[in-house]
Amino acid sequence: MRITSADLYDITLDTAAYWNIVLLRLNTDAGIYGLGETALAYGIGSAAGLGMLEQMVARHVVGEDPMRIERMWQRLCRQTFWGQGGGPVVYGAMSAIDECLWDIKGKALDCPVYELLGGKMRDSVRVYANGWYAWKSPEQPRPCNTPQEYHDAALRCLELGFDALKFDPFEKHSGPGWHYPGQNPPRTLMDLAYARVEAVREAVGPGVEIGIEIHGALGPAAAIEMGCRYAPLSPMFYEEPVDTMNAAVLKRVSENVPIPIAAGERLYTRYGFREFIEAQAIDVLQPDLGLAGGITEVAKIASYADTYDLHVQPHLCAGPIAAAATLQLDAAIPNFFQQEWFVHHIGPLYDLVEQAYDPAIVGGHRPIPDEPGLGVTLNEERVAPFLRAHIE
């Protein structure tokens, strides 16, 4: 079997403002295609990811055997120059290609990808809600601001079937987008950030898990102070309390805050995670399959983390292909903790695939798809207007 061509899709949806989904389809001479996604959907960088993906596919992928997954990963890492020491643009493109190859191989062998990874450890995965506090809906026409608004929105998460949720209590919404605090925020903002978490805990009670996300915005002094204030509210983790480019600083916070530390969405490949794992600066690793090197590489990250008894809860903030790939790995790794899931990943965003790929949350869990490959197929009519490149 050979890869004969590729299609790249650049998808922007009005209903998912500030999100730009970059999808890849690799076509083969066996009539099987594989899907992948570069998870630069938020922030900025999707255009760079699209360009990198186009170059990689044209120069290194078309004409190759899709069954040789590890061989392709090593080629992209070591023969593109920037694969050795790259960042999210390079590794995001590699991730999308890697996901496509696993999808093709699973379909060719008529089995889900999790079977190729050693089989299921679990039939469903626990999920926690994210995005609920900035989700615009008829019931919540604007992002949450006051503690009472956070309180009410958290209750709506429970109605959707979640029993765990995560949010950034420091986010400030004014005009388009959101804004983060400085490393030493004013006392008024620190008090508001505490009151928001307190209001959510009061709303959901002690039986629902709460994760606190800071997006790496605080300096170590403020991060330690706020972590100690939050501790009596029993958070399940404290995510990126400081910039995660410095393992020593993150370790300092972890040693002074009695909450498990989570991080990893801005770390790439096993080489980027190694220092943090060996320093045990992170308790819960959050690699993103669409940025950290794909299924091939995140499986290795999880395996190395397991030697230190560390948990893995993959980061997920993109489209339905990224979600499908992530669920396949979740099913197979022994040290899986729980899975991030955005409450607005419904409607137009998941219409990009044929399957009714809504959250399907039952008792705080999401079942693992059992169809071959990643378990999803493109909605051809829906994605057609977003085709940006065809490569042969």
C-alpha cells in the first residue's frame, strides 16, 4: 500500500470563535484514507501549522508506505532539520501525519487503533468539562464574570452529565477574546479568582471534582500564595500555575502547594517532557496528541511517566479528529487519569465528521469508539468548502 495524495482543510467556524481547525487526509492506493489534525486550533499559529504540514506531506509522505509508522516518525524528526528541537508548528504537523497513519493501519487491519496499542485497559474514560465558563448559549449569552455566574454555569455542567470540571478563575473577559493576569496580579483580582472557585465548590458540592487552570500566567510567589488559598477547597489539580518552560520553578511551586500539579500542553515529544518527569515537577502530565508528536510519541511519553508512577490526562482543545485519536490512546495506557472535554464540542464543530460525535457523557464517562482506525469518517459535504490544498 502507498500514500497517493493528501488533502488539507483549513476550517474556521463562526460558532467556535477564535478556533481554526487544520485537518489532514492521506489517501492510499488501497482506497483507504487516514485522518489527522494539527492541534493549533486556538491562540495563533494555525496558518503556520498548515504551511508546515503542506511541506512535510509533499516532501516526505506522498509515495510512502503508511504501515511503517515508526519509520515515518523518525524520518520526519531527523530529515526535516527542524524536527530535532522543533516546537508546536513542526511537531503539530508530525502529529497530524502520525494520526493519519494509525488510522490507515487500523482500517487496513479492521481494528480500532487501541488494539494496535495493546488493547483496551478500559471501555470508557472519565471526562472533565472545560470551556463551560466561556461558552455562549441562550442560557449564558456572555462569558462568566461574577462568582454567581460561575456558580450557575457550573450547575449546568452537572446537567450535561459531568461530575468533574476545570476552569481558569483569573481570566478577564473584555471585548473579543480573554486576557490573563500579570505575574503579580493586584489583590482585588486575586480575591476575585478565589471567590470564583469558592462559588463553584459551593455550587457543585464535595462530590464533584474541580480543576484549577492558570495558563502559566502567575509568578511563583503569587502561584504559591493562591495554591495555598485554594487547597482547603480540595481541587483535583492545579494546572500550569507558572510558566512551564522552567522545570525548577514548577518544582518549587509543587513543593510548596498541597495540590497535585498538572502541565504539559506546551511541552513537545518525550525530550521536552523528560526533564519535568525526572524532576517529578508534574504529578499529572497533559501532552496534546496533536502537538506533542502524535499517538506514536505520546504513547512513549506515557510509558516513561509510568516508570515514575505519574498520571496522564491528555490535553484536548481542537476538533473531532484530535478527540478521536486521543480517546484511542486513553483506552490503552495504564496510567490514564481522566480526559479533558469541551462542553461546546457539539453541533457545527462535530458535524465535520459523519458520526454523532457529541459528548455522550454518562455518569461522567465517555465510551471508547470500537470502529476500525480512529473510528470517524469525514462529512465530505461539510468539509469541502474548506479544502485548501490537494497534494499528489
